[in-house]
Amino acid sequence: MDILSSLTDLRTARLSLNGTVGLVPTMGYLHEGHLSLVSRAKAENQHVIVTIFVNPTQFGANEDLSKYPRDLERDLSLLRPIGVDVVWTPTAEVMYPPGYQTWVEVEALTNPLEGAMRPGHFRGVTTVVAKLFNATQPTKAYFGQKDAQQAAVIRRMAVDLNFPLEVIICPTTREADGLAKSSRNKYLSEAERAAATVLFRSLSAAKDLYASGERDAENLRGKMKEVIASEPLANMQYVSCADYDSLQELETVTGKALLSMAVFLGKTRLIDNFVLG
Ligand code: PAF
């Protein structure tokens, strides 16, 4: 496994990889969710590149970039047994050289949900992902469904900018009690960790309601709110029942829909989602 940080070394390594290349972009502090993406990339491609870069441009002014968990040695020890070819760990100077002023923006899809709560976040994500695509030239790139809007936005960007690659969205990996795996779970106290199942519980309750025939989106949102409100440590930021493709809020669920939410447990903000239909 080559561990590289310069762009020149990455390009040289990429030229030596013949055949298909799967890319798994990450911000490190890897968990089983990331590893499932890497394993899938390994199964579907002749070579795998993993990138580890805590991207400063996708953090808001009130989001603590310096506190984002990092442990490169641990990440590398998790990647080695899977048989990754290259791990690229560029510095901020490599990704954003002095004088940097070029951005990639997806428009309408980034307005609601996470985009509304985290202004500028998706501009940072799409810019860095476009740069990672350019640098690594993958055949397929792998992302998790947990970040549902990110997945939709990246898919849109790849089509709009004619990137010659396939974007693959993989299912959310969960703990035994349903909590979606996330690098942020590490911030939770014991009590917050127990309370954090409220995201899964509220999504499940709304899904059950949907399964019983409910199609009124406001009632589905109401059910999620009710379950979240029953958890004293949880503070809801938003719940949504939106059209799966446009991410616009629905009145009635007629086709594929996305139930999603952001909830604070103490200072930790968690997101999760289920797809309906
Ligand atoms: O999902 C993430 O970890 C990040 O948003 C990504 C896609 C690696 C871009 O920095």
C-alpha cells in the first residue's frame, strides 16, 4: 500500500495502475461504514485508491474543523488488510494552493436540508470531490447513503460536468441498536450515545406509518418530530419528507421519497435518513 501526499507522487502511482480503479474519498477517522465502501470498491475494481483529507472548505465558521477527529496510523492499519493500492493524504496547500479561487457549485439540489443549515458546505464538498476525481481518475467512486443529500449532489455534479466515472451509493452501516456509523459518534457521552438511537427510532416509526398506508407527508414528519421530542437529550434541527430526486418537501408521498433529519445530542449534530418506496 503506497501512502502518498504529493500530487506528483499520486499521478505517478495512478499511471502505473492499469485497469479499473475504485475511489473512496474520506476525511479519515475511518469506521466500518468507510471500510464497507472500501471493500465494495475492492470487489468491483482491479485497484483501489482511498483519499484521506479533512476538507476545510466544507466546514462552516461555527463548525470546529480543528476538533474533527484524526488518527492516520489507525486509519492505515484498518486499510492495509483490505488490500488498498494507494492512500492519498494531500495537505491543504496541495488542494488549495495560494491564490485559490475556483469553485464547483451544484445549484437547486443544495438549497434545502443540509444546504439550508450549513451554508457553503456543499460548495466545499463538490469542489473537493471534483478535485479528487481529477487527481485520481477513478472508474467508480463510492459514497455512503447516510449523507443522502451529499450523494445526490455528487451524482448530479458528475453528470453535469461529464466526469467519465460511475458514482456508487452504498447502504448506511449501523450499530446493533440502529445508530448510523459516523466519525462524529465519538463525541457522544454515554448518555448521549444511548439517546442517539432516537434518529433510527423516529425514522423507523415514520416508515412503519408509511407501511400502514399513510401518505400525508406532514403526518410522517409529525411522527418523526413526536419521537424526537420524547427524548429529553435530543434537540431536533429539522425533519424532512422530501421527493427523492429533487429533495423538495412533499405534501403527499406518491413515489420515491427521502425521510431525513438532523438532531443535536448535546453539541454533536447527527444526521440520518431512510428511503421510502
Ligand atoms: O463524506 C465525506 O467524508 C466528505 O464529505 C467527502 C466526500 C470525503 C468530501 O470531503
